Amino acid sequence: MKPLLILALVGMSSFALADEVKTAQAQPPVQYDYSTNLDIKRVIHLSTLPNVCEVVPATMIYEDHQGQVHTLQYRAMGEGCQQG
């Protein structure tokens, strides 16, 4: 019984995430710069960074403290750089 309940909850949370992502995609994304004032209550989704050693575009979908969902575009270093 418990495995079915867990699967049902995971399934419902996936639908909720998909709805939030769809809502954020309906609004135009904001391009981040250092002067951008962010009000982030909860991060909903972060784009996956490619396995390259260079700066790449990235996206974050987040909810602010008023409950509105936003899409933020920014630049981030890829995951392919060697350490040390």
C-alpha cells in the first residue's frame, strides 16, 4: 500500500512542477546582471549545465515571496573544467 501512495505523491508533484514551469515559460524571461534585485523564495528548476569548460547560458525558474513564478536567464561556467 505504501509504495502505491508514494508513487501517487511523486506523480502529483511532477504535474505540479510541470504547471509551474509552464507558467514561468509564459512570462518573458529576465536577463540577469549584477544590479538585478532578486526575490527568491524557492527555486523550482535549474537548467543542466553542459560538460564544457566555458561560459554558457543557463536558466533558473523560481518563485518569489508573493508567489509569482519567474524565469531568469544568466551565464554560468560549464561543468567540464578540470580542478587543480
